[in-house]
Amino acid sequence: MRLTILGGGTAWPTPARACGGYLVEHGGTTVLLDPGHGVLVQLLALDPVPRLDAVVVSHGHLDHCADLPALLGWHAGRPGADALPVLAPAHALDDVLAAGRSAVVRRAADVVRLGDGDTVELGPLTLEAALLPHQVPTAGLRISAAGHVLACTGDSGPCQERVTLAKGADVLLAEATWADRVPAAQAWFLSSARQAARLGLAAEVGHTVLTHAHPDQAPAALLAAARSEGAASVLAASPGLGLELGSAAPAWARRANRDPVQAVPAPVPPRRAR
């Protein structure tokens, strides 16, 4: 299973980083997670541009779904395109689809409700959902294939359900909006890099990828905070970063209009034997 970061930011896109945006590929099936602000541009910059089999939206905040109407318009224009399955919690997409409503968008999307405890088969990928604490209904995801697991926290505060969701995953894609301390008013529905690192350790994951960084949070600060908690195998999400689940040295870079697989100078260490 392959994970490619298309964005990794939050709040608003910057010249260096779109919001959300994660591509999961395995066995000829390609799923896009959280097409937030700027993600479609990053997707179209890949060479070759992937053909999507489904889109999954963790929740209805715009940094996770703003590009969905444009994405659906693009998808509808591809030769032979069928309606694209779009999975999301109930009513999560009502506002964004209403804002981008057109006959093209209506025909392009097959919206599927994603509820707590639901399991969905997307080709060879098995997706399990768990609703986690946030301002609006938010789905954490556990995606598995061929014995490997990718866990995604979505936006959520610390809770036991996240540990259960991530238990034993090869890769944990963990929301880390802030490096050290979450503002008090946000503490129940967002997390820090320190908390993401603790989650990875508690769940005994192979590698933790810090994502959803606020624009004023430097990647180096996020990594330093996570490593201060004892997390050794941790990366900061950045556009083009990829991980091959199950590989001894899984990190590589995927860039626009280049060979999609290039070695990263300092690959993360292999997952320890258990």
C-alpha cells in the first residue's frame, strides 16, 4: 500500500502547502482522502495523473473538502468516467456540495454515508471508520490491505478510541495542528505533535506522520516536539512525501512531472520486530 501526501496543512493553503490531501494506492485502486483547499492542483501536477476510484472526506470543514466540487467537475470530464463514490459522515458535504451545485457535480458524485463502526470495501482496500471528538462529526479511518494498515486520526482530540483505531498500524497519519500546546479552547477537538507522538507510542505503530500543521507551525518544531516524547520514527507531512507500507525503507518523494519514485536522503528506519 502506498501513501502520498498532497498537502498536509490546515486553515488556509500556502504557496508551499495545500490543506489535507492524501492519496492511497494499492492493487490498482486509488483513493483520495480529504480534498481540501489546493489539493486538486497538487493532484493534477502528478505525472501520471491518477484515475480515482473513490474519495473519502473525514468531515465537512473546508480545509478537508473545499476542492471537492472542482474535483468532481474534473472527474466528470474524464473519458468513460462513472459517478465517483464519495464517502463522508452524514450531512458532512451538504454545504460544500450546495455551494458547488451543478448538474455536472450531481452526476459526478455517488455520496455514501460513513457511520461509526462502518466497514467499506474499496477494491482490495478495507476501510473501517470510527467517529472521533471534533466540532462536527469526524471519521477516523483504518485502511488495510495485504496485511498492512494505515490509520488516520482526522481532526480529533486525545481519546482511547484513537488508540484502538491506530493499534499496530504500519503508518499513523496523525493530526498535529500545533507543536507543543493546543490552545485551551481547542484542546478537546485538536491535537499537538506531542500528543500525536504519544498516540503512536501507545498504539505501537511503525511510523507516525504529523499532518494538519497550522501555517505558523514550522515542520522542525513539530518534529522536535514529537521526538521529545520518545518517538523515533516520525515524519512531518509535506507535499510529495510518500510511504510504501511494509517496506524496510518506506520513504520516497513523488514530484510533479518526474519519475514518481525518488529516494529520500534519510529514509525512516524499519519497523521494529514485535
